[in-house]
Amino acid sequence: ARDSKMKEWSCSYMHDHFDGAKFRREYDGREENFEQMGEDWTTKKIPIKGKKLAPGAPRYQPFYWDIVKAWEGEKSRGWGPNPKAIVKAVKGNTTVPYFLEASNLKEMRDN
């Protein structure tokens, strides 16, 4: 969103501020977080295999980081060092897009 505090969070920013945090790739058949910020995650291109993809669909497994929603209830997935601080940073920098009512902030930060 144009007013988001996180719009400046580039891959380099994520690498520098959340070094060691773990996340996963979609379509690899696993639920655990095996990818890690601080490694070569920004250059990985792993093809999606075993699925018939529509023309024009992405061909590579996207990264997925649902730390705010899942870190407490799914500790076994492995989140890296200090996930609580990461959640605090993400929630603290979450803002309501200009096209939504400001009253949506609590729901956005809690989900």
C-alpha cells in the first residue's frame, strides 16, 4: 500500500533486520520452515513440480512467511531466533491502507 511503513522493506532490509528468521516455500510438500533469511534465499528459483500450471502462472515456488499468524501455535515448524521480536516489528509497522477504515487496524494486526 502506498502509505505502508513496510513498503521500504526490501529483501536487503529483511536480510539485515531479520537475519536467521525461518520461513518456507510453497509447493515443496513440507510444512516446516527450511529457508532462512541471511542465506541465498533472494536468488533461489526452484521450479514448481508435479502440478499442471496454467499458461502465464508462476513457474517457481514462492516463499511463504506466516510468522505473525502461526509462530505461537506451530512452534515445531521452526522460526529461527526471537520470533516474538519479529512479530512485534511486523505488527508495529502494519498500517491500514488508505482505502480502508482506520478501525481495521486491530484486526489486521491480529490476523
